[in-house]
Amino acid sequence: MDFDKYAEIVNETAVYPVGASVLYPLLALGEEVGEVQSIFAKHLRDRGQIIEGESGRQYSRLSSLVLDEEERAKVRDELGDILWEWAALCIDLGFPLSEVAQRNIIKLRDRKERGVLHGSGDNR
């Protein structure tokens, strides 16, 4: 499915007050990202190795990032929700999804050519 077709479907399924455009998908995007983070946090808590630190405090260290099928399915579904919220935000701001994606590829290719993919800062 291409981005422009996806945008049409997002428009058909966007159900939030007109006055909440931009703000609703922006806030919901953060919520959905938090749900993916929660899956990994619970994986760490439940499957990490318990290590005792110098202070005697125990903490969990992730021994493996191998998610089970149920966790993978949850992550996949939450990533779909993230995609929807991102698309709704782009639409509400008047940015065609395909344009946002294309501009991102151009930026990343430029950084790669200049050898600055690593590092930090938006203007590298």
C-alpha cells in the first residue's frame, strides 16, 4: 500500500473533534509510542537477568531482545497505531505522507554521503 492510499483510509477513519486536529494525533502518537515502550519494559522486567549492583540494589538487565510471538504481535499492532497517528498528524498539518517520507530519505542519503549518519543534532 502506498502512503497516499493510506492517507485516504486514515481520513476515512479519523474520529476526533474538528477543533482537536493536530493536537489529538500529536498527543495520541506519544501515547502509542509509550505502549511499545511498555511492551519492552515489561519484557525487561519479566525476562531480564537480575543483577546486584555495587550498592546491593538489584536491577534487571535485558539478556535478550528476542520477543515471543505474543509480544511481537502486540508490537506490530502498536506500530500500526503509531503509523496511523503519524499519518493523521501529517494530514492535519497539510503534509502529504509521500512527501514527508521522500524528504526523510533525501536527508538520510545526504547524511550518509557526508558520513554524518552517526552523531547527534538535526543539522549535521
